[in-house]
Amino acid sequence: MAGLDIVMVNGIRPCAGSGDGITEYAYQMYRQLATRNRVGLVYSIERPRRNDAVGLIRINSMLGRRARSAASTKHDIFHIVNQEVGFAARDIKRRNPKNRVITTIHDISRFEKGLHRGRLQSAFSVMVRRSVTKAVENSDFLIFNSEQTMEEVRKRFRVRRGAVVNIGIGNEFRTKKSAGKSSGFSVGYIGSFAYHKNVVMALEAANALKKGNIHFQIYGTGMERDNLSAYAHAHRLNNLRLMGFAPEHGKVHIYDSFSAFVFPSMYEGFGLPIIEAQARGLPVIIYKYGNISREIRRYCFEAEDAEHMAGIIEEIRDKGYDGKMRRKATEYARSFTWEKCARETESIYRKVAGK
């Protein structure tokens, strides 16, 4: 089968270990697809930066010029791998209406109220909403990372074209867990400190468990770090440490140091840390009322509030994690692979390109 001529479009150069989920997705798609296709890259900057309106204006301006330039040359597919730069779909189509454009939509959280705080974040949300709208209006096909994202986009924009392609986890998450010495019961979190991640719920659970000999390790960076640090200090959380950024090369070791994993996010397009943690055999506790897709929350414990989360943690510590549930959750989580994601994505390319 002849290879395709593909152009991938993203604000950031696809690279490994960025700590940014969408950049990792772009990198994995490039790495997998470039082995059998010609894949060109169009991007603005080398490394991720904090999301804000000023930064997005600069990225969009540069990316727009580069996307229009690439669109002047014939290619089989233009794949916009991040909905936040979905405006490029319009630019590519305007340059040549025959260009075939696919956009991956990872989430539409910027359309939801109450998930982001501050004036810059509000301005950023306005720009992202416009970009997503342009992507939906001008793309020939839409890829959704979860059933939830597809349902939300279809409901909001009343479009039917598109399909779900779940993202994956690296092969390192499928390795055998080493038998190390336990240093007590440890509850972990890995992710962003953005407001909608609701990390404060994990700190509130830690506060309820100060006398239970249960320790919390909270990995991440982001805009809420100062608030989280202030909460930990005010409540004298000696059983909790804010650990900073979790590097990709050390993630498996970090997950393996946990006894349980909490992910209290209010909204996720996919929720990759949930799958990563389950692939390492960990029980995962999420916020019951968080917007997390059905296929991701399938084997999770669901906490109604911080007190309930604390109770679930204590029960897991005292009674253990049911072996049957652990096996099912681990096997299910390990079925999410980048190889499968790439195969399904390439199949869509060929369908849209008519090849």
C-alpha cells in the first residue's frame, strides 16, 4: 500500500517528554505514521508554554503564515492535531478548497462555564472557542479522543461527520511492576494544577486523613500551585508533599511508588493519567460529578466529595484492592495503545483522501 503525503499542524513541535498531553499525542502520531508515510510538520514554537491569550496570538500569527504556505502545495491530508489551532482549517481551505483537512478535538472545556479563572484565561477561552468553531466548520473530518468529546461536539455544533479514536499509553506502562519495599500507604496525583483539575479535593482528603498514617504525593505544576501550597500550609498537612513536575522518563517509577491514585478533575476530554495509573495496577479514585468519558471512568472508584474520597482511601488501605477488579482494570487500560491509535488514524486519512 502506497504511503500518504501528510502535513501535521500544531502550535508546538511534536516532541517526547514535553509533559503536555496534546504535544505527546502529536509526537506519537508523527513517530508511528512517519515509518510508512511522508509526514511534514507545521508548528510555531519548540516547547509548551503556559496557556494565555497573548501567547496564543503569537502562536496563531506565526502558525497561520506557515499553514498557508504549506497549503499552497498539494498534499493528501492536512491533520490539525490540536483544536486550539483549529483556525488553520479555514486558512488551508481558503488557500485551496480541494485540500483535505482533518482536525482532532481533544475537548471543548473552553465552552464550559466555571472551569477556568482569571481575565487572561477568559480571553484565552474566547480565542479557543473561535478556533474550535472554525475547525468544525472547515474540516472535512473530525477525530474525537473520546465518546464524551464526540457527543459534546455533536450536540453543540450539530455535526455528524467524525469518529472516535482513543489515544494511547506508552509501552513502558505495560512492563512488569518491580517488587519494591513498601514505605507505607501512599496516595498519588500526577497532572496539571489548573483550576478545573480540582486538585484541592485531594488536599481536602489529605486533611481528613492527617491521623491515618496515609501519605499524599501530589505531582504537577500550574496556575493553582500557590493556592494549593497555601492550603497545605494553613492546614498543616504534614502528610502531603507538593512534588513538582513529573518527568516522562520517571513516570512509571512514580506511579509504582503509589498505593492508590486520585484524579478529582471536574472535566477531562480523555483523562490519560487515569489509564496510565490503572495500567500500573493502581486503584483510581475520581470525582463522581466530574465530566469524564464513560470508557475512561469504567473501572474507577467515584467519590462524591473529599470526605467520601478519604473514606474510599481508608477502605482500600484496610481491605486491599480487589484482585479481580485490578486485573480487569489493568488489562483494559493496557489495551489503549499508540499503535492502535495510529492505525485507526491512518485508516481515516485514507478514507478522507480517497486512497
